[in-house]
Amino acid sequence: MNKQKLIVLVAALALIGGTGGILARARTHQRLGLPGIKTAPIPGSPRLEIQLPELVLDYKAKVLPVDTNFMLFMPQDTSIAQRMYTNADGYPIQMNAVLMGTDRTSIHKPEFCLTGAGWTIDDSKSATMAIPMERPQPYALPVRRFIVKREVEGNNQQRTLYGIYMFWFVADNQLSASHWERNWSMARQVMTTGVLQRWAYIGCFAQCWPGQEDATSERLEKFIQAAVPQFQLVPGPRNAGSAVAQTASTSSVDAH
């Protein structure tokens, strides 16, 4: 090994060692941030109850149980809520919320769940969009929309069923529709402030037949506009910070 290669190797090892030390120190001193959604403590459990609304427009909520086997593979302080909302016409919209704790692996890319359930994502029609919100103040909610499809059998024939899936991420005082942006923000905050952002992943899903994609997207947008102010604390009025603190004070713990 010549002198130049040796210098490069020593520098690389020093960089790796230094980075590892910084990360270890950050983890030792980090503290868990506050969630940006309404929660309540569950006695005797490290998980929190995510308070999704019981009524959105004329859609009534039904609690969907979380698969026991699925929870076995999730970090013990992961909080999950699933609701099926149905209106008077029987039209269903599903909403899910996953809130991480001290383990950032609680949240993964939405693509994994969709493809695992047999859906194919149409990348050419997927897009990031902004839903205009009026409550608690005017703002634009960043949302990622996937158009998915799969083959189903009915009346002795194969048909293509479509689905519209909209999702976003929310933490204390921050919103994002990007998985990459969320991870970068989390890493930056840990390194600069010692706070591990407590991100929540919110998803809404509705199915439709071919040709109904635009109408279904509009229906989901109206649902989100009505639902979000009932459980999301970001952004909010000027006293939103105290509201977040009051809701999440019981769940803010040191991560060692």
C-alpha cells in the first residue's frame, strides 16, 4: 500500500469513528419530541391512543382492529389507529395513523404496505399535491397521492379495481409528504438539538372503478379537509404549542 492510499484509509477510518461517536453521543442525550396529533395515554402501556374523529361530515367511524401478528414485529412503543368511515350511502373511506416512539423504524415507506396487499402503484399518475385547508387557519396540507390498481374477480369475470391513497407525515410544528424529507429532518434535529422528532404517518384510502379516479380523489380531499382539524395539531392557532404540550406531556420520555 503506497503512502497516498494509507493516508486516505486513515482519514476514512477517522471519519467513520468520529461520526459513530457523534451519533452515539446524540443518542445518549436525545429526548423524544412531541406528536403533532391528538393522543391520550393507555394505562400500563408504552403506546398511546390516537384520537381519530368519530364523525367526519356524514361519515361515521368504525374501529378496525390491528392485526396481532403485525404488532409483534413493530417496536413496543408504536401507536396505531385504524378507522373505517361510512356515510349514509354506504360509501367507505379508510383512515390509518401510525405514531412512532423512540424507534424510528415504526414508520416505513407506504409503498411496502400497498404492494404487500396486492396493489400495483401507477407511478405515471402519482403526484405530490397540496390540499387547501381552512381550519384552524388557512394553509396548504402537503399530500402524496398514489393511484393503485389490482385485478379482482366478480360475476365470473376479471375486473380492474382502482384505489386512491393519500398520505402525509406530521410531527410537532412540521408537515411533509416526503419520506426522504421526513428522515432528513429527523436526522438533522437529532444532531442539532438532541430531539428525536415524533413523526406520525397518516393515510386515507378509497376504492373505485375505472373512470372514477378524479371523483374519488375529490371525495377524499373533502374528507381530509373535514377530518384533519379534528385530530391534527399542526399547524394550528397561536396557542397550538401549548395544545401539543398538553396532549403529549405524558408521552415525552428520554430515549437512552
